Amino acid sequence: MAAWWINKEQGAGFMTSQAEVVGLRTAKALSYVCGHRDELAALLDEDDAPLRAVEAAVGRPPADDVSLTALLDALHAAVRRAGDPSGVYGGTGRSAMPAGVADLDVVYRCPLQLCIGRSGHEVDDDVPRCQFAPAETALIRERLP
């Protein structure tokens, strides 16, 4: 079943497939895991098998989104059990909008095009790194027009 989204700016409606909704949810969760990897590892302590499973799955060539979704679901449950009520899918405080949609000056895009990236406001002084790319490749910095 497809989800119905309304484009308020144009006043028109358009259909978004369930696969696109799941893809955005997955990309949002991967962005969160990438940006908070060390915090998640510390929170999970010695029970970090779900985190390592997600990292291993992302490091492989694209295969089955369903398996990645299942791994993210397991990580989400583990993070919630460890005390973070928002898990990796987040709560109301985390946006599902891709970086660069709002009025931002700088965005950082995922070099692997797996996640939604980060806004400039989410980054401290250091260059953000992709936790899933080889040698923790830097995210791609872009200045918006």
C-alpha cells in the first residue's frame, strides 16, 4: 500500500511508494548511526553485535534492503533496551527531511549516497566522516546557493 503525501507548496498530491518510504526511513537511520556511531557503541557496551552487523552489511555491495532494514530494526531495539528511548529511528526531535531541504548554508552529503547526510548545524568544527566508507571518508561538503 502506498502512502499519500501532499505537496503543500504546489497544492498537488503525489503518490510515494512504500519502498520509497522505507528507503527514506533506512537512509535517515543510517545517517544517525553514522553520526553517532561512537555514542551507540558506548551505549551498547559489550552487546554491540547489532551495530557491528549493520556496519558489515553497509560495507558490502548493495544487495537486499530488507536485510538491512531487519538489521537496523535489531539495532533500534538494542539501543532502546540500552536506555535510549528514540533508538536509531528517532523520535519527534529528528527530522526525516534530507539535508539541504531547509534554508541551510552548508550541507554534508554521504559519499556512498546511502544516508540523508547532515546539515552544517549538526557538525562541530571537525569534518564529519562516513563511518561506513573505507578509511572513514569525509562527507562531501556543499554550499547551497
